Amino acid sequence: MMSWATLSVFVPTFLFVSLTPGMCMTLAMVLGMTQGVKRTLWMMIGELIGVGIVAAAAGAGVAALMLRHPELFIAFKWVGGAYLAYLGIMMWRSRGRMAIPAELNAGPAAGRLQLAIQGLVTAVANPKGWAFFMVLLPPFLDSGRPLAPQLTLLIAVILIIEFASMLVYATGGKTLRNALGKSGNVRLLNRIAGTLMIGVGGWLALG
């Protein structure tokens, strides 16, 4: 297994990185704003699956191969980025299931599968995520011990911290929704959310 000394360094390191605003945290805030924290959990499930896949692949050395062939990312990240930008435009125009209806508690919500896929695509299609885990994980792995138990423990810690961080951002989005919704600024709220979503799409495609 892994020593407590190693974990005592890894946990604050990844906590700091996870809480730093990024694509997944911005997405959590946007969905917390437009869908509420409870429905945002479905996006988080997809994102955590994606992060787990990337971290496991990085720890196993697969990421080195992926990063040597960046064309494998290009189509995926452009399609994912375009889709998120499209959702952002629809939000900005107060249209579609991702937008907040004029009546805050009315209107159809985004589908669970749609939310989960958003999270999965955002996590897996981000080359910076692959590169980050390639750099972060190896220093905490002891070559003299079995790899699988160490990697399993680190990924479990990563997913717990990532989930807690996204929950913080989603709750912040819901708080903003409540504050602006009370003053009747639903259109402004949709435009803020749409602009952020377009930014996440652009970040994913061009990053």
C-alpha cells in the first residue's frame, strides 16, 4: 500500500489543483446555476468516470502513447467543444432544456444521460488533463511496490476530492441563481450561464 507520509503530501496538492477554476469546475457552476445541484450530480458522475479513466491510463503509461498522437484528441475535443458552445448559445438565448425557464421551477430539465455525457466528454477530451496526470502521479508511485493498489488508492482520493470541489462550485451556481432569480433577472442568469458554457466549449476545443 501507500504510506501516510505520501498521502499527506498528495491530498493537499491535488486539493489545491482541483479547487482551481477550470473547465470541469466551470461546468459544475453553470449546471448548478441552470439545473440545480441535484441534477448536476449526473454531470459529476460522467466527469468522475472520465477523470478515473484518464488517471488510470496516465498511471499505467497509456497517456504517453496518447500524447504522442495528438490527432487522436483533435476530432473528439472539437466536437465536444462545439457541442458545449452550442448549448451555451441556446442558454444565452434562453432556449433549450439547459436554459433556466422564465418560471424558475417550470420547464423540462436536461436529461440525465445528456448531463453525464457532458461531464465524461469534458474530462476525457481535455489533453491538459492527460498531461497533468502524467506529471502528477509518477512521483507518488513507488516502483518497489505493486502498482495496482497504489494507483487504486490515489484514484479513489482524486475522485473524492474532485467530487467535493465540483459540489462547491455547483452550490455556488445555485446560490447565484437564487440571488438573481429573486430579482427577476432570469434572462441575465441565462446569459451569464451561456457565456460561461461557450467559454468552456472554446477552452476545450482550443486548449
